[in-house]
Amino acid sequence: MFIGLGLARAGMLPQGLDLGRVVVEPPRDTTHGDLATNAALVLAKEARTNPKALGEALAAELRADPRILEAGVAGPGFINLRLAPGIFQDVIRSALADPEQFGRAQLPGGAINVEYVSANPTGPMHVGHGRGAVFGDALCNLLVAAGRQVTREYYINDAGAQVDVLARSAYQRYREALGEPFAIAEGLYPGDYLKPVGVHLAETHGRALLDRPESEWLPAVRETALAMMMDMIRADLAAIGIRHDVFFSERTLQQSGAVKALLQELRERGLVYEGRLPPPKGQLPEDWEDREQTLFRTKDFGDDNDRPLLKSDGSYTYFASDIAYHRAKYLAGATELIDVLGADHGGYVKRMQAAVKAVSDGKATLDVKLCQLVRLLRAGEPVKMSKRAGEFVTLRDVIDEVGRDAIRFMMLYRKNDATLDFDLAKVVEQSKDNPVFYVQYAHARVRSVQRQAREAFPGADLSPAALLREADFDLLTDPGEVEVMRLVAQYPRVLESAAVAHEPHRIAFHLYEMAAALHTLWNKGKDLPQLRFVNATDRKSTWARLALVEALRSTLAAGLAVLGVTAPDEMR
């Protein structure tokens, strides 16, 4: 409903106003009300009046609406609203009536492809990979909850020089398994994780590879090492609850001729030319070459510079392969592409967005979400490297120590582009300072309340449907009870806005707020018996509070499911 409809009819506001800039959202300070809007600020110019005067007129119109308890103007013209209790009560009824669908949205749009993890298949995943994995998976869950069609994709970087280094490293472990002299030379991968690959090669080939030249043994060793590394990566992903619909091979892309076909298409469209690039600003890198190159006109599509597609030896640049890969996603039907990358890929964002715009004729968009570093600590001290990996702490080490739920929630309890301090000691604490415990404990606490109610009222039907039929929500007048209702009522909006912004951390933040409200209300009941959730002598108030906390519990469970975190019935 347009809140200024009456003013428009009275001629104070012109017809056909652009309401795209009008925002209605909960204020940061809840003492200001349940909702706040900038309508008067953004419409004042078209109304040919000052924001304060327009705000007062809009507030007066809003006060006439029975759904609005209070409407006032603050500052230069913000309108603060306090809603009638019936609004929140209706939302609680909706949550009880259909908990499976409560909060879910139906956002418009075509198919979305989300690429995440895409760790090089040269070793186990580290904690940084884990952050991108958890973020990407939760983002997919969030988009699905918002009604979008999503493909979860992993890009296997199996065509670069690093896979030959992997093969040479595995060959040394093969020699080791046979009892032959071996050496992990500088530039090879030193981790013990390749020992099983060496053993497998020895069991499969015996000593047959020992006397052959590298050109003969390299392909077979590379295939075996790649397959075993991907099996290890898939197992690590499964341990943290990550799944993908598609594993896309870079090597297959190149072998299919897709990159060659892309360059030909770009040439025909006049988007490729032979030219020289200006030198990079600042100190020149050692590999800088001032030479004529095959360049893509990415600058025409918003990039800072045009970009090379061929190396000096005639092979494709990584950028050329990436363009062909993103083009393949688009041709497969995705009109929205999301890449989840490490923070070190920041310089790659503009060129890939320009490339997607070019190869799709502007019909597809690319959003790149950068995940910052994870600092792994134990009681405030940096954690030493993993013996198995040789260079870093593996994701599996962390999973085995603290569990899947702690990793997933804490990876999402901070915005993806902010550095994350992950303290192995703190994430297993049973305290308010540990967000994952605090939220899961709220869910378990409601289950405990429900068990108490069954003991106090044996044989009573405490199902959500029965609570919905019998609960008198007018009895819920304490500010703590209203706060719980308000936060549950906000969840659908939080989910939708998080999906639009591609920011799953908003769900984690809101779950913590709901948990805090529940715990606060519980503690209040310890001091004020009349506010306790279960009162054997007051069935009516008990039923109303049971309905309230069940609505909160099911909403917590839905939000935790988006994050990929379990909702326990008991805490151990």
C-alpha cells in the first residue's frame, strides 16, 4: 500500500511518483519503533515541500491506519512507526500454520549458477578454502529458500602447470613406497598427503614406471594423483556438509575446443585485436613484456584495461579459459552468475564482469563475492602448521577438532569480505560469547520447555496446529514477549533481503538476535513466576507462550538449515 495515497488524492503529492528510493525497514535502535521510512526525505522535492512538513502529513495519515499504533517524525524527516500487536500476532499464526514455508520467498529471476570452492586439486583443502565453501553453500541454500533455481558448481583447475608439479611430487612418493631413493625437491609438494598416492601407484604399476622417461610416466601418474586428490577434496567437503551439482573440468573445456571457438567468435565481433598494453603503474613485475599481444576489448565493457588472451608461447591465458568457462555457464541457461573467490582475486573482478557482459550481450550478470583470510587461533595464539599438509592447517583437521556446526556458523557470523579470527578454543565454549552454542541452545531450550509442558499437562495436544487453535495471543503483553514476536515477524524480510544482497551472514546475525530474546525472556521468568513459559495453574498463558516459543523454534530451525547447521533438541 502506498502510504501517501490520501495525500495524493488531496493534491499534496503528485500522481505517478517514483517510489523506488523509498525504504521501509526496522530502525537500528528498536526504541525508535518497529519500522522507519525515508519516504518524506526522498519525496519532498517532488511534493515541493520540505521533508519535515511532508513527514508530519504522512505520519498523520498513517495514524489513521488501525495497523499503526504510533507514527512520529524524527530528525530531518524520518518517520518512525510502531505497529499494533495484531500485526505480530498474525505473523506468529502464519509461522505456526505452515512452518515449512514460513519465511520462504519467491523472488523473480532466471537460473543462477554459483561457483564456489574450486580449490586447486593439488592437496587437501585449508581453512581459507573452507570459508569459501561454507559461504557458497549457505548462499545457495539462501537463494533456494528465496525461490531461485540454483546450480552449485566446482571448477577443477586441472589444466595448468600445477598438475604436472603434482604428478612429479606423487612420483617421488611412488619411489618412496618402493623403497627407492627419493627427493622432494624445491618446488614440489612436500605434504604427507601424497604418500597414499605413492602407495597406490606402487600397488598398481609395481616397478614398471621406475625406468621409463618422464614423458611416459607423467600422464598416468597425473591422472591417478588428480583422481585421488579430488576424492580427498570431495570427502572433506562432505564432512562439512558441502555438495555440488557440477564438477567442471578446465582440461575438458580446453580439449573441447571451446576456448578456440570463443576467440574466433570474439574476433568476428571485433572484440579482439593485436596491440600493446601500457606498462603497469608502479614498479614493473619481473615477467613484464612490452610486446604485441592478442587483446580482448574488456575496457569497452567497464574494465580498467584491455586484457591479453594468449601468452608469448601461444598458449591461452587463464583469463581466456575463464571467459570460455563463464560463457559455457551462460549457454547452459544461467543468467545470473556468482563466483566465490579468495581475497587475492580482487584484481580479477572487473575484467571477468566485463567479459561476462561481452559474451552474453549484456544478458547475464556476474557477482563476485570475495572471502577474506581466516586467522586460525587457539586461545588467542596462532595455530601451527599441519604435519600432514606440510604448509598449512587442513580443513579436515579443524572439522575433526571442533565439528561441522561450529565451523559453518562461525564462518558465516562475519561478513565474507572481513578477515575472520577463528579461535578453536572459543568456538566450543558453552557461553553467550560463542554464537553457535547460543543459537543452538535457544532451540534446545524450547524443546526443553515443550517437554516440561507435556509433564505439566499430560495428554494435552501440544502440536503447532493445536496451539494455533487455542492460543490467545492478546495475553502476550510483556515487552520481552513482544520482542520475540517482532523478531520472528522480521525473519521473512531478513531472508529476502539477504538473498537479494547475496549476504548469508544476515541470517546468522538475526538468529543470534532471536536467541538472545528467547534467553532474556527465560531469565526474566526466573525472577517473575507469572512470565514463566509453563505454569501448571494457568493453562491459557501457558498455551500462548508455548505457541510463541514454538514459532520462534521453527524459525530458528529454518534459519539454521539455511546456514547448514543442525538444530539440536538437547545440548550435551
